[in-house]
Amino acid sequence: MKTFANHRLDGMEPDNLLAFLALLGLLRAVDETRPDWHIRVFWTVGDPPLRPVLQSPQDVDKHTLVKTVAEGLDVLARHHEFGGRKDLNFTPEDAAKSLQIAAATADQGGYVADLWASLFSDAAISRDGKKAEPTPLCLLFGAGHQYFLERLASVPRQKTPPDRSNGQKKFTVSETDCLCEALFAPWNRPDATKSFRWDPNEDVRYALRARNPTEKKTKDTTQHGANRLAAVGLSVLTVAPILRYRQVRLGVLGGSREIDGSFVFRWPIWRDPISLASIRALLAHPRLDSRETQTALGIVEVRATKCISAGRYMNFTRANPENSL
């Protein structure tokens, strides 16, 4: 009888979109190099604080797991090549051509096709009629010289963050240490890595704060390993054209538009160990909001995060249980 080891991922809070995307990236990275492990994930329901747990073969310790994750990231990051483009501002014709090329790419597991299919569809056009509508998970459009594709290309390849400082001198942190911090420890966000604004901790609103978080001296830093994993995890969330109010708009796996047009992304919290393919199936389930469906599938709650705007910048909120959004 096959036995398993459980690795509690204490760094991945259930209300953080960056953490959920990093969890998807973790599964994708391991599956890339060790599909024979058949890894699964479940949540610590009844064992607070709520966190995901990675289930692996019994002989896989944390060191081996993190080394494998690093190897998988290295393989997948090589495919993050966008021809030097910085912005996700493709014309419909360019989008169609890029998707066609990606679909014909014979990489193992179809990662290239999945990656490009998570960015846009040539059938969903922006309101000005000039560009393919980008994924709603893209929050960077050049404001403050922040470019989405530029970061999606560079961040997963950046094995180590910029040197950290302890106040007296700078020091280098290894790739495996960064990944360990992202997976197994509460996040301290010590890195100057450029992010995707998926971490609600980057919310720059400050009406009730003692300081202005947009000021250069007080800007928040990031969790390097989590951003690398999340960049890979984005490939899981494919997009497709949908009809909304008689207009063709872009939909994304797990996401929806509210009546006021705001974007909300939802993910379930489940009891039993499931694979990445099963998580994708849950995100695509048309009745995920049904209590009967949740009970049948072992889902204890659904978390929801909303995209918000704060001046020139966009962020995602903390993900509350669906009934309290």
C-alpha cells in the first residue's frame, strides 16, 4: 500500500490571490519534472490556521520537494518568451497569430499553449476595437513604468531576488531558501522583486493608515518565491470569449464580472486531496455557488477577491468567504 507525506504550506494564506496562484504554480512545476509523484493538495479544515497541504510520496522530504520545484520552474520559465514585448496590447490579428504558433508548439504538457491561452483571445476585443482584451488578472498597463509581459518574462527566470539588507550590509539569498520561505513560513515580504500586484498587501489605499504606502521610502516589498510560482500558476487560468449583455467579452477560469462591471475571482476550499486537473475542474464548475454542489464535492467554502482601483494602480482585495464579500 502506497504511503504519503504531508507538507503543510504555512506561507500560503487562504485569502491571498498571490498565494493561490503560487499554489497552482507549485503543482504545475512539480508535475513538469515529476509527474510520477501524483501530488495532491487539500486544506487543513478543522486544523487552524487554514492552510493548504501538499501530499507527496512518503520518501519526499521538504528538501527534495523544494529542489524539484526549482527544477520545474527552470524548465517552465524558459517558455516565458514574448518576443521582447512589454505590454499585453496585441491587436486581434497579432493575438490570433501568437495563439496559433503557441498551439503548434510541441512542448511536453502543452505549457506554451496554456500560457498564451491565459493571456487573451483574439475573439474578445477591447472596447476601442483595436486590441485583444487582456486577461482580467493583468493589472499592469505601463503606469509607473510597470509592464505586465515584461515581468511575466523576467520574474520566473530570476532564481534569486536582489540582495537583501539587514540594515548594515547586503547579503544574497539562495533560490531554494526563497522557495522555502514562500511555501513553509509566514510571509515577511523582504524582497525588492517587481510584482504583479496580486498580493493584497500591495493595496496602496491609505485612508485609515498612518502613512502613505505610495511614498518611495515606505513602499512595501514582495515575496520573491511566491511571485515566481504565481507567474507559472497563471497558465492554469485559461481565458475564453463569453457573451455578456450582448457583447463578447473575455472570461477567465474562476473569474466573473459583477453587475457593476467589477471583476471577481473565486476559488474553493476543499477537504480531500485532489490534483491540479481536479482544481481546474472545480474552478470551471458552473454551480460552484450551490451549497448542494459544494457538499457533494467536499468544498467547505468559496473565497472571493475583487479587483479594485486606487489612483493609477489596481489591486486585489483580501478574499473573504463568498457570503461576506
